[in-house]
Amino acid sequence: MLQINRLFEIIYILLNKKIVTAGKLAEYFEVSVRTIYRDIDILSSAGIPIYTNQGKGGGIALLDNYVLNKSILSEKEQNEILFALQSLSLTPNSGKNKILSKLSSLFNKNIVNWIEVDPSPWGSNKDQIYKFTTLKNAILNYLIIEFEYINNSGRKSTRKVEPVKLLFKANTWYLYGFCLYRNEYRTFKISRMSNIKVTDYHFTRRLERIKKNHQKSSQKMIDMKLKISSNSAYRVYDEFSEEKIIKNQDGSFTIDASFPESKWLIGYLLSFGDDIDIIEPQQLRNIIQYKSKKIFNKYH
């Protein structure tokens, strides 16, 4: 994505400045002159009429009267690029507004704001935005990160991780990466991460090991039948698939659901309080009953 942004911005600069040296472009993008010439080769291969002049007053330029929107991109492709950039709002401070403005000018189009995504929870502060920006940059630049992490048992440890991607699952953000402490791929809840630092150490993606880890880490699923009262109707259609929901005459709901077997599942079911009745399986009913008794005894 970083190179794509640079390629389009090179075209934008050339359209406005007519001619510019490779050295100036390298300084502007903070890359080497060799990288700029590689970008020029890519643009030329894509059919962009770009050329270089040697000697005093020379540099890189586009042929006169060149218009981007009539050269290599169809109307549909232009819209797809703009829409895709708008979806980058999923990652804070992505720089997408600057890129959108430039490409819209190049394509001679008005921006249609079709999507707005805010990944931070309500009331979040600048620390949340910093986390996402830091992790995004580390992932895109293949840099190892260090951070402190609190696990499910409340134990804090320092981790070094090769970050692979951000995940959004069940209303929660996670980081997926190779943990150098555990020597295997792990998923970390971002809300439990603190003091995130990006190191200067680069890493190479472990593609084969990622595939094997996905096969290994598949969790056991529990099939269940639930009955949820009308008091929690506001949660039913938000949290369950419509085809799995049966609305009963008394306003309650009978739901067929399947969730991974985990501690999270117990807490999730308990969050419904007395609005939920676990019809099946019996084993899960027994666990909830035991947990409910412990809660009752604690406050009795």
C-alpha cells in the first residue's frame, strides 16, 4: 500500500510541477534514488508516458497533455480506488484524506463519503489511536514490537512479537503475530497491551508456519440451544444470525448457536443474567449453575 500511494503521488507531483529530479523525489519520500527509478520503471511498464532528461535542467517528466483518468484506469476502477481509500478510515491516521483529495483531483471527481468507521471504543482517548497507528506501521514495515501484556490470569509479561495483522472479532480488537517468547503464533487482545514500542529489527513473514498454526489453533465448538427473554431483545438480533432465531408467542426467543469452548463463553452467557435459559447442552447448564452459585455465595 505504501508503494501504491507513492506511485500515485509521483504522478500527481509531475502533473503539477511538470519536471522534477529523482533526487528531489527521493528526498520528498525519504527513500533512495534507486527506489525512485524502480518506481519510474513500474509506471512506464503500466503505460504511463513518463520519461527522463539528462543534463542541466533535466529530470523526470510526463508527456504534455497527459491525463490520468483516460490512460490506464476505467471509470469503475477509479471509483474502486477512491472507495477503497475511504475504507482506510478503519485505521486511524492512515493519511487517506490527503491521498483521497489528490486522487479525486486527478480523476476530476467529487468525493462521495460512503463509509465511516471508528475502531476505537466510546470515550477512548489518544492512547487508543496511538496503539493502532503504532501497530499498523510496525506491520507494514515488518518491524518487531515489544510490549507488556496481561493474560487471562492477570499475569503481566513482556513480549517481543513479529506483528502480522490486526483482527476485529466479537466486538474486540486483536493483534495476530509470531511471539518470540512463546516461539509460536499468538493472538493478543489490544486492550491488554501497554507500553508498545517498535524496534529497529526487521523480520520476514513465516508464511508456511502461519498456515500450519491456523490448522492447529482451531477451537472446539459447542452447539447449544438458548432461550432469551424479551427483556434482552435488543441484543438478540445484534449478536445472533437471523436464520438461527425463532421468536416465540410470549416475546422470548429460541436460538440455535455455536461458540468456541472458552472462559469467554461462560462470561458471555452470564452477561444475560436471568434473561437466558440454556436448554442444551446439559454440561453447559451445570457449569453456569455452579458459577451462579459461587456468585450468589460471594454476595450473600
